[in-house]
Amino acid sequence: MPPGGYRKWIERVVAMLILAGSHLACVMPESAPPPNPFVGTWATADNDSVTIRQDTIVQTQPDGHSTALGYNTCRGVFRFAYDTQSRQTLTDLIPRQPDLRKKLSDLLVEPSYPVARLDCDRGDQTYVLLNDHQLVAIYRDGDIGAIDRLVRR
């Protein structure tokens, strides 16, 4: 190698590495999807809890007995999805219980809310995210409804 030939070769290699590295620096890494605000464990004042997972709900009683809701536990009728629903749509879930409907209407002050909805057998459950720390659960079995407030554990 002529004098300085090795040095020129090294300079070229370093220049190519710098150019290649600068190109990689311009590539934005894929960002992770935002975390699901529903996922986690939520508890009622009576210490009943629900753990919302990405694809189902696990109900836990104060004695520790847990049931993961799914196709088998719901007698073949199971659907779980996330959505956004209007305040009116949510209060319309309990049309035949005016006192309960009013109570729900008083809790829901925004025009729409993110919801997690579970259909199981003949009933359904709608979990309404009020904020990062509070949910309202709307339980229905036919025309009979109930609501419960839950806080994040």
C-alpha cells in the first residue's frame, strides 16, 4: 500500500459509516400504540373487582373467587369490544328504570365516553371510562339494569 493509502482507505470507510449512520438516524422508530386506559383492575365500594384485559374481563368477588368471562362461561354468546358512545346512548341502556336512568344521567356529564362493552349469554355489561381513575359499570339482564362505580386499584 502506498504511503497514506491505508489512511485514505480508513477515511473513506469512516465517511461511509457516518453517512450510513446519519441515514439511520433519520428513520423514526415505530411508536408503540397508546396504552389501553381500561386495562387494569377496578374495584367497587364493596370490594368486588373486575380486571379488564385487552380481550376479556375477569370478575373477582371479595372472597377471591374469580371468573374470566369468555365463550364457555357465557354459554356460547360472547362479544367484547371497545368503542365510544354518546351520553344519550348510554342512558338509553336502562329505559324502564327512571330513577336509575336519572342517577346515570347525573354521573355522565360529557357528551360522549370511551366504553368497554361485553355481551355474555343474555346480559351485557358496559364499562364507561369517566377519567383515568373512575369507571361506571352498567349491568343489564333483559330489561333489568344496575349501575356501579369503580375505582382503579
